Amino acid sequence: MMKRAHTGKRARFSWSVPVKALLTAAFAFWFYLIWHSTADLNENLNLVSVRYSAIHNVQVEYKNEIQEWENVLLRSSGRESLDKNWHVFDMQHQKVATAVQGIIRASEIRDVNKQMQLFAEAHAVNYALYKNSTALLAKSGFDARAADAAVKGIDRPLLDYLEAADTAMQEEKKSINERLTAKAKNQIEQSMLILGLIALLVIWMPKW
């Protein structure tokens, strides 16, 4: 009798160890899935925010470009200062152009790409107009009125393109965030259910 009890105890011990190990591994795995879903959600939301902020950054840089053009008009009193101020404007123009092309290459949103492409084309045209305006500035003895009149208002459509692209990106950002959040929530809820089932299994299993 004692031998049979001892044998039964040893048999229970032989299978209880791997079962406990399996339940522990399963618990750890589903807990990892919950952590991973949360971390992945935060990472994806951050990526969307970076993409969204790219257009906002271009808006800021383009307004700086407009200011640099004002500096060309107001601070150029001779050929030397004109060349110096134009160089600063030219650098800012190239900075904006490069940023815009980066957004076009990276974005998969049609409305954003459409508006940014319109901006890029108008931006190149305006550059030529600004360049021609510097000749008027020099010809007028650096009186800014004629040069300013020649390009007056040409920046307004470009600001509108950026605003439209910004709006499209904001709408897409909201949609993406909602999808990412819903997906992560679903994954977390499923993982929590599995963890609950594992906990119940541990509670109701025979004591070892």
C-alpha cells in the first residue's frame, strides 16, 4: 500500500513539473504580447506624429524663406549686400525644396502628395521670379518698391498648398491613430483573456 502511494506521488510529481513550466511559459508569452502591443502602439503613434510634424516644419521654414526675401529687399543697399542677402535667401529656398521632396518621397497619402507637388512646382517658379526681381532692385538704385511689386502676393498660393497638405495629413493621422489604437486594444484584450484563462486553470487544477 505504501509503495503504491509512493508510486502515485512520484507519478504526479513527474508530470506536474512540465505542466507548471508550460503554464509559466504561456503566462510569460501572453504578458509579453501585452507589453509588445503597447510598445508597438506608442512607436507607431510617434512615427505618425513625426510624419505629421514634417509639413508643419516646412510651413515654418517657408515663412522663414519669405522673411529672407524681405531682408533682400530691405537690407540690400548695394551689390555686395544684395549678393550676401540673396545667398542667405537661396540657402533657405534650397532647404525648403529639399524638405518638400523628402515629404513627397515618404508620404503615401495622395492628397498630401498632390498639394506638396503643387507647392514644389510653384516654389521653383517663384524662385525665378524672385531672381528676376533682384535685377529690378539693382536697376532702381536699390529702391525696394518696384522689386516688391513684381513679386507681391506670389507666396500666398504656396501657403495655401501647405495648409491643405497639413489638413490632409492631420485627417490621415487621426484615422491612422484610431486604427492603430483599435488594433492594439483588440490584441491586449485577447491577451488578457488568455491570461485570465491560465490563472483560472492554475487555481482549479489539483494541488501538487
